[in-house]
Amino acid sequence: MISMTDSFMHCCKKLLSALLRGVLLAWLFAASAHAEGISINKVEISLGEEGYQLFASYDINLNSAVKQALSRGTPIYFVSEFSLTHARWGWLDTAQQALRRNLPRYLVGESPLTRWSWLDEEIFKGEQTIKLSYSVLTGRYRISRGALFQNFASLEDAINMLTRQSSTAISAELVKKDGKYMAAVRLRLDIAQLPKPLQVNALTDNDWTLDSDWYRWVISPAGTDIHSDGKAE
């Protein structure tokens, strides 16, 4: 004969087992969701013969909705954005960034180009559009930048090329050796260039919200802190 205590313990074990399964499934779902999208991997600024240049490396994991659209011949457009801002008052820039990190995004916005101080100076702003497409006839993927293009045998190869982005040259005359600068990079899928039916779906479907968000870091041309690894703010 089963006692009340044994029955209670059995029910508790079943409840605990179900709870653990639920937590595990939620964790696996979150991990899978986090793996999809665009995230920053590494950024740097370097000085060459033509001036300074911003570089960014991303981790890009397309979800099934985007891959399916590509496989049907729908081109996907990405926008790579860069900016370099001169903080004329270093202490004020530090205070601004600290305040931004502690305020909701809807109050401060997401663009690093909107500065709170009229003392800051935007010295460079640039963006590039990259088209990723698939030919059903040839079975090959293509990345196009304006009139330039390159074909790839697999989607993985095309994505590997897409992960590396660089800005146009920034004249060295605009960058003072003793100054402090805020560099920013971003890569996002451009919903506005999707076919109209997909645009409507993309507005309400998170599968089409592929955006690394702005990654910002402070650079000192006279120093050595021109490289950065980590997560966006």
C-alpha cells in the first residue's frame, strides 16, 4: 500500500523533472536564437598610404527564413556603416558615454552620429551596400558591390566574404595625433530593398531583423589602442 508521503514525493519528483525539462528546452531555444543574426567579432583602424581606414569583422548566421528566400532567387541587401567622430572635450565625451549606457535606448537613440555635445565634430561618415544573391540556373551565390561582383560555390563561402567589411580611406589630415576619437561600425540587413510582399512581412517578423547594432570604441592615433575585440554597447 502506497502511503501519502510516498505519493507526495512521487508527485514532487514528476513536477521537478517536468520543470527541469522546461528550463532545458528554454535554454536550448535561447541559445539557438542567439546563434542566428549578426554580431561583432573584431574591429580596428589602420593608417595606410591613403589615410586611415576602419575595418570590421562580423559573425553572420542567417536564419531559415532568409536562406529560403535566397534559395528562391530573392536578392538580400546588407548595409555596412562607418563613422568617426572627434570628441573635442575628452572628459565630456566620457561623461556622455557613461550616461548613454545607463539610459533606455528610446531616450538616447541608437546612432552614434547623433551627438549630445555641440563641441563634437563628425569627420567621417560612410556606408556601403552589399548585395547577396543566388542563381537558380547556375547554383552559385554572388556578392555585388556596385559594378563589382564575385561568385561563390556555396553560401558559406559567400558569407565568409561578407563578414569582412572596410570603410573608404579617411584623410590623415583630418585626424589629429593628440586627439580622442569615437569610431563606430555596424552591419544590417536592409529591409527597404526587399520585394514589396517580403517588406510587409519583415515589418512584423523578427526573422528579418538582422542587425549587429552599433559597435563603438575610443581611439587615440598617438597611442596603441586602435584595435578592439568584444561586444557592442
